Amino acid sequence: MRCATLDLPIDWARPHAATFPLAIVKQVATDPAARVGPLLVGTGGPGLSGVDYVLEADKNFSPEIRRRFDIVGFDPRGVARSSPAVCSASLLAEMPFPIISNQAEYEHQIAYNQRLYDDCRARTGPLFDHADTISVAYDMDAIRAALGVRQISYHGVSYGTLIGQVYAEKFPHRVRALALDSVMDHSLSTKPFLVDQAAAVEDSFDEFAAWCERSEACALHGQSVGAVFDDLMRRAATGTLVDPANGRRLTWFDLSDKAFNEFYDPDWSGLASWLDSLDRSAPGATTPATPASATDEVVQLPLPVVCGDWSLPIDGYPQMARYLDKSLAVAPRLRISTGAIAPTMVCLGWKGKVNNPQHRLRVNTSVPLLLINGQHDPATPYNWARNVADQLGARGRLVTYQGWGHAAYLRTACTTSYVDRYLIDRKLPPIGAVCRAAAPPE
């Protein structure tokens, strides 16, 4: 591994003004004689470290990719080692419950968000106003220039696919090959942003329940998984559900969020065992939350990244209630996608500028972009990848992985080979390419 920092403009509209250090790491190709060039990596979140991702390149890339490419990761501006956005830990501990139930709670959320904005902006400094993905794309082209190459290859996962899309729009002539795994659709307004993800996480629950029905490895095998989960959600909503492992009282949002996160791998067996332990536990008494004590500690929070990329306006509590009702209609068990509602709530009433608002893709690269997405992805719905493929037209090619979990690249030999052949030889998969699902982990 070789590490470096690159001093880049905080504001690309003022390239000779103040700068910040961008953290970079490179794993050199293991076979220099067969080296294709640099492969830049974009990670998810937002808020995940691209440096850390490359430090574990042996887990995240095939041996052939590591053999043929210098793999280059970076912490996007506002993240990890690259002047991270930070906020007061004690203020974050006061964050309201993310599901709004009335007009007073709506107004409280707006007021809290404005306090949070002021606090985070003051602690982070001027970079706070320039942490959007357009700025990240310019940073990435500066990395390309520093590497001394005319074009780059790119592999983006989850939120990293948005970085790749923006780079392809802004610098089409600099793209050698660009692979997007688990695709963000940056054309969505507030309603589909919330409802599509709610439908995706509910679909993942249905797949989990079907596995439990057929597999004796499931701790809930022989029971109605849906009925067990519904009862746990009811207990959580009444304040009587306590995690027996740590004695912590669980809200229904906690329960939904736990399921959402376990669907990433997926870890169906672990989720089933946890739900079973909750189902067998005795009801706990409702206890008041302990007030957070004020401290000077700060916590990293990629607030300006997501709020600088997404305009998700909500016109008052009645509209918020309609969106929640529509989410509940498509996700009667999970109720919402916690991954979608959290950024929507924290960006509500955003005081800053949305520098990278949603729009349909306008890509004019010489080589089509490769998209790959799971049909049962809980975080980036499969229909998002199809929408992006439609926006790209002849400039894109979609591979469908018929399985579960978030991120499809290394799931099977089929998914791996399609991505590897594209990145190495720029060979596109056939139109309508499909990879069968790997057997779910027992």
C-alpha cells in the first residue's frame, strides 16, 4: 500500500483559494507487466471510507482485478481522513424520533435540524458548504491528473455509484471503463425515494420469511415469521420489548432497522435467532430514556454530503403523513425503509444549498457504463438500476443478479466475471445478462 494526501480546492469555483487534504491509498498491481492502469474506487454510505475499502482489497476485489490494476481509494471530502464533517455528540443524542406523528413534531424536527446545521457547519468549517458529489467528481479528476493518466477505470458501490454517474457526466472523455454496483437513481423526487426503498426492504423480508419456511436452519422454522414479527413490532410500539442480550428497550424503528441491516449480507440465520430470542423474552416495563449529558465531543456525520446531493422537500406534516402512509402500504411489516427515512428527516428544512439536485442522467462516454444490481437488494431497489439503464440507453448495460443482499459483484462466479471482463477488456455482457442467485447462507 502507498498512502498520500492531495491538497485540493475547497470550492472548485475558486481553485486558487483555500484547500483541504484529500486522503488517498493505492495498492499496486500484483503483476506490473500485465497492468492495465489505475482503478479508482467509490464507496457507499455516504460516509464510508474509500481508503479503508482498498486496505481490504483482498476482500473487495477478485485476484484478477488486483493483478491487473493499481487500485486507488480515497476518502471523499467531508469523510473520514479528508476533513470530515463533524457535529456535537450531545446535540446528536437529542435527535428526535425519526417518525413524525403530528404537526408539533414536524415543527420540532425542523427546528432541531436548523440547530444541527449551524452546529455542524461551525465545527466543520467552509468545506461543509462544498461536500456534494459534483465537488467529489472534480476531486476524482484531480486524482487522475496526479496519477498522470489520460483516462481512469472506476468501480463504485451503492452511494459510490452516484460518484461514478456524476464523473461520467462531467468528464466523459476521461472514462476508460465505469462499473456501478447497486445503483442509485438520482432522478427521484421525495415520494419514490421513500416508497421505492420501503418496497425493497419489504421484499427482502418476504424472501427471508420464505427461506425460514423451507429451511430448518431458521430458528423460526415451522412458525409464521410474519406473525412473530408483527407481534414484536406491536410490543415495541407499546414500549414493552426489551433486548434480552443487553436490557435495552427497543422501539419499532429499532426492530425495522435491525432487519434492514441484516438483509445487507444477508444474515438470515442471525436475524431469525435474534427475533426468536425477542419472541421468547418476557415483556419489559416502559422506562424513561436517560437524558444525554452535554459534552464537547464531536461525531463524524456526512450531513452535508447527502443534503447537498438530494432535494427532498416536504410541504408540511400532512404531506409527510401521506408519504408515510404510502410507505406503509408497500411495507406493511417493516413500515418504512430506515435507510431512506433517516436522510429525509435530517435534511428536512435544509438551510444550505443543494449543489447537486436530482436530474435524469446525461452521459456521453465513448464506452457504455456497466450496471449490476440484485433483484432483492434492500437498499438500492432493482427498479432503480432499471431506471438508470433506461436513462443511459445505449450508453449503459445492466446485469441482473437474481439473488439477495446489497452489492452483487463478488456474489458468484457469474457476477464476478461480468464485472472483471468489462473492467479489464471493456467487454460488455450480452443485453439482458442474468446471473443466478447463490444459495442463501445457512
